[in-house]
Amino acid sequence: MRVPEVRLVGPSGEQVGIVPLAKALELAQEYDLDLVEVAATARPPVCKLMDYGKFKYESAMKAREARKNQAHTVIKEMKLRPKIDPHDYDTKKGHVVRFLKQGDKVKITIMFRGREQSRPELGFRLLQRLASDVEDLGFIESNPKQDGRNMIMVLGPHKKKTEAMAEAREAQAARKAERQGTTDAPSEGDTAEAPAEAVEAPAETPSEA
């Protein structure tokens, strides 16, 4: 860095102000931190006192977590006909419920054929009915819209509810494992007798001569 002065930001984000570069380097050494240039195009450049190694690590972890969350965003698809029979509807709805419980988004597609294309309200009502039936688990992320011969709606999961259900399942599994462990534990009669605790004998008192 070849500038006479910098605008310095302290370790906690406090504004130190414009100081000579030598002073900024001196403070970095005093705090056992690094002097990192965070805005090179500013005049004067903005520098911050920080632990650069820790900063790089935290930035990498945040980027990794963002990629992880993006990769976990799954969109399932469920196709229905506007004149679906009750049994098929219940089956399809069951799949949608399962997807939402897993935390996945669900793209619902109503497929129109022939004269059905002149009755878009049938598809709209069916989508509204499905959204209402699963409203405890998901919400309408993308409202119903016509897409050629199809009508599409996207449902998103209620994150907190799906996470709570997952935690409840884990807790139930833990309780089950604990009960099994208690059943398999040896009975009192099978338990070996614990050795008696050693008691230190008092030192022998020497007899009088």
C-alpha cells in the first residue's frame, strides 16, 4: 500500500478516522491484528483492523453454507387433471404432503386436454382446493398461472413447521432407542457386586518401651 494516510476502522467496526499509514500499521501491531484494505477505490482508502485468517475462514464458511442451502432447495412436481376423481386426488395430495414435510417445494401442474382448455376455472379451483388442504404445511409461493395448455402453481414449505416436525421425529426415535436400551440393561441380580471401598487402617501406635 503506497498511500500517506488511510481511513481506519477499528476491530469492532468503530470509525477511528483518517490516520497516517504508519500510525495504522502501529495500531495493527499493538492489537496483534492485520491491517486489511476493504475499499481500495475510496480516497483515502478504507482499511480495517482485523484477524485476516479468521475473516477468510468465516467468509469461506458463509459461502459454503449458502451453496449448501441452495443445493438443498428441491422442487418436486405433481401433475393433475382438472376432472380428477376423489381417490386419485387423495393419492396426489398425499404425495404433496410428504414433499412439503421433507422441506421441498412442489410445482403443481394441471394438464388440460381438448375442450377442457375452455374451462380454466376448473384448474384454478382445483389448485385453490389443494393449497387449502395443505395450508398447515405449505403456502402458495407462485400463484396459479396459465402456461400453454397447462396451469401451474408452486407451493413452498413452512420452514419452521417442517423443522419442528423433523425435530419431533428425532426426539421420538431417541426415546425409542432409550426404551430399548433400558430393556436390554442387566437386571439387579445379574449385576456384579461392587468391590467394597478400601478403608485406610489407622497407623499403629508404638507401645511404650
